[in-house]
Amino acid sequence: MLCPTCNAQLAVSERPACPRCALLCSAVDLSRGDCGDCRSRKLLFTAARTIGTYQSALRQAVLKGKHAGFGPLANALGQRLAEAIERLPFAERLDLVVSVPLHWLKRFWRGTNPANTIALAVARHLDLPLAGHALVCTRLLRRQATLTPPERRRNVRGAFRASWRANIKGKRVLLIDDVMTTGATAHEGSRALLEAGAASVYVATVARSSPEF
């Protein structure tokens, strides 16, 4: 679904990334299975995967994918993310895919939830069921990109809950979003899933911000 130029620019990164939080890391950290950033924090998700760093062509693709008119691009990014997961599989077999939700009002304004479009493509590629409404965003959040790391954590704290319709008890869940920076959103989404009975939560995002971005 990508032209040859975009296919090359959006290739899965070959640079070493922390298997725990998907942040770029050193070879020493890679051998340890985590990095200094996630080692110093409690993360509720077990591991994370990404296509690459949030910069250049991948950054532009993520930003465009947030708009309703670029659904095919978000779908292509989801397929590429699934390829990244296949290249470096998680330790456990996954049971289902869940996307990070938008508040209903923000979803109405945008006309789309890119995380759900990406999650659908991932689920199809990996032959997993998609629980598209398993998580609910309970309040209108400020834009994470405009906030400092402490503000990001406060902004999303307690913002998600599992839907009463979700059947996730005992399931190993793959949580999908378009980009991860501090990991606050993934952490809180994982909290809601675990509190609802998920056995474990793994995270995959199209892009991962490194400290310099």
C-alpha cells in the first residue's frame, strides 16, 4: 500500500531499541533486556515494539494519519507495525488487540481514531481478534504533545477504564497507539486493562520519541 519511496522511508528501523519500552538504546542495554529510562520507572506493560523513531518521514506519516482523510495511510502503518512485531515477537502468544481510545468528543471532531485504524490493520495481519471498544476514555484530555513529562502523566492518570462489554479477563492483550513519548498513555491504558483482569499487556506504537525529540 506504499509507493517504493515511502516503503523505504517507513521501513522498520534496524537501530537497537529497548525491548521493554522501545526507546533507542545501547548494545549493552539491549543485552540486558531494558534501558536506563524504563529501569528507573515502574511500567505496567510487559514489553513494547515500534517501527522506528518519531522523526523525518515516520513523524510526518503519523501526523497525517491522525486525520480522517488519511485512513489508508494509517492502515499501511498498521501493516508495517505488524511486520515489526513479527520481526521481534513478544515472549507470549497474544490473544487480542486493543487500541488506545479517544474521548468521544475528540473522536467526533476528528472523524477518526487513528489508533483504532492502526490496530485493525495489526489485528488482521497477525490474525488476532480486535476488541475495538475494550477501553473507554472517561474525560476530555489535553494534547499530550503540548505538555511536560510530569504533566503528561497527570493528564492521563485514571483517564481510561475497561468497557463492561470487554471480555479481557485472563487475556494477553496487545495495546496499540500511534506514538509513544513518555509512555504515560500506554501505562494508564495498561493499568485499566490489568484492573479488568488482563493477564498481561504488550504495547506497540508506530513511532517512539527519543529523548532529543
